[in-house]
Amino acid sequence: MNGALRRVLPALMFLLLAACGGPAGREAFQLTDITGAEFGRGFQLTDHTGKPRTLEDFKGKVVVIFFGYTFCPDVCPTTMGELSLVMKELGKDASRVQVLFVTVDPERDTPELLSRYVPAFDPSFLGLYGDAEATARTAKEYKIFYQKQPMKDGGYTVDHSAGTYIYDTAGRLRLFAAYGQGGEKTLHDIRVLLK
């Protein structure tokens, strides 16, 4: 390779990558990029209105999935509150985002309870549930841990994974938000996915 070509080749490679939307042509995510993950490929659950739902129902939208339960004292309402603020900040673009709350406590989280709890954060949010088998299958697909913890009064709490998954508009799993990362990073990355 002659000297002139050796000097020009790196510049040509940079321009090609930028034109293809490679690293130089794409704004970086602030959350954990899990593009290409071999899990989280979908679910078959029912929403709080009684309608059967799959991930395919929401193609064309950025989909945000959080696993929790309505009796959760802190993590779940905090996360749902942050997602509500994200939707407000998105303005008209919020119509291009679907937030899904998947219960890990189907025994107590009835459709009626989900229909009061989930939309209280934002009217567009959907609560999803399944029977014990569907819940276990979905949790396994998303690598979600959940386990009942008995209380002295005879009730129980549920220990569970506290992360959020985010899909792009083509239905591909792209991002993971660990609990406590805050709504600003989620807002930033959803805007990137909506571009």
C-alpha cells in the first residue's frame, strides 16, 4: 500500500462508518446497552382490561417493561413514578412509547387492582398479568428473580429483580436500566430510540 492511500484510508473508513450509522453516526446510550441479548424475546400475558397481549402488539413504539407488584412499598412506586415523569417530559412523543408493568404477584394483583394502580401513574400505562405458570415462564424469559417472603402477621412481600427493559420501535430489546439510575438517563435513551 502506498503512502497516500495509507493516509486516506482511515478517513474513508470514518466516513463510511458515519454514513452507516456506526459509532460516529449514533448518539451513545446512557443506560446499559444489551442489544443482541438472547433473552427477553417476548411474552404472552393479559392486560388489566382483559385483552391478551404479546410484545408484537406494540411494534412501532418504544416499549418499556418493568416487573413488580402493587403491594411493593418502595422500588415499584418509585420506578413507576420516574416513568410517569419521563412520559410528561416526552410531551407529544409520549404517544410513541408504551410502558408495561408486569406483576410478579398474580395471586393478589387482580385485573381490578392493576386497573386502578397502573394507570394512576399515567393513563397510557398497562398492567400485565398471567397465572402462576405464565408469570414463571415470563420471568424466566426475562431473567427476573421473584420470591415470596412471609411476614409475621401472616401476609407476605415479594423480593424481585428491580430493573427495566427497553425495546426499540422494531421490537428489539436494546437497553437495561438498573434500579436507581434515574429518569434522566431513561428519558435521554428513549429520545435516542425515537429518532
